[in-house]
Amino acid sequence: MRRDRPRVLLVEFARPDPAAVALGRVLRDAGAEVVHAGPLDTAEQIVRTAEQEDPDAVGVLGAGPPSGLAEALGDVPVFTAETAAEAVERLTGGRSHTAEAPSDRAR
């Protein structure tokens, strides 16, 4: 099944990260469909959620991606908040005008 928009799963690993909402907005504004799974504690939970949601990419915030996650997800790329601008460009085919902008709350 071919999608019109890339689907991104956002996960807060090990601890809540308020940047997840802002990153979700940036991805959405860039044309991606965003599924925010919220805080998950283990790599297994992330993999199970990814199997259910069938994302084109998985964003891990809060703490770095757990070891072995990229291998467990196979061809689904994993990105972090530090590489979010690159992920937006790769997923949507262009740069987002809001990728580097602070969240609404910071303005």
C-alpha cells in the first residue's frame, strides 16, 4: 500500500520529553502523518508499537535510541531530535520552514 504522506512514529524513550509535541508539529507541518506513542520504557515496546502502526520512520526522543532498536526495526529508519531536520527533509522530500524554529511556547 502506497501512502500519500510519510507516517512517522514519535516515541519518548525512558523519560518524557516536551520537545516531542513541537517535533510532531514540525513533521505535521512538513506534510507527514504523525503518531505520538508517548513514553515507552523498552526497545520491545517500541518495536511492538512500530509493528502496529507501520511507520515509515521512528523518532526517539528523551534518551538515545536503545541498542539494537535499528536492527529490530529492519528497514525503518530511526532518528533522534538532533537529526530531526534531516529526517524531515528525507521523509518529505524538502526542507521544512519550521524545522529550526522554536516551539510556540518559546516565542
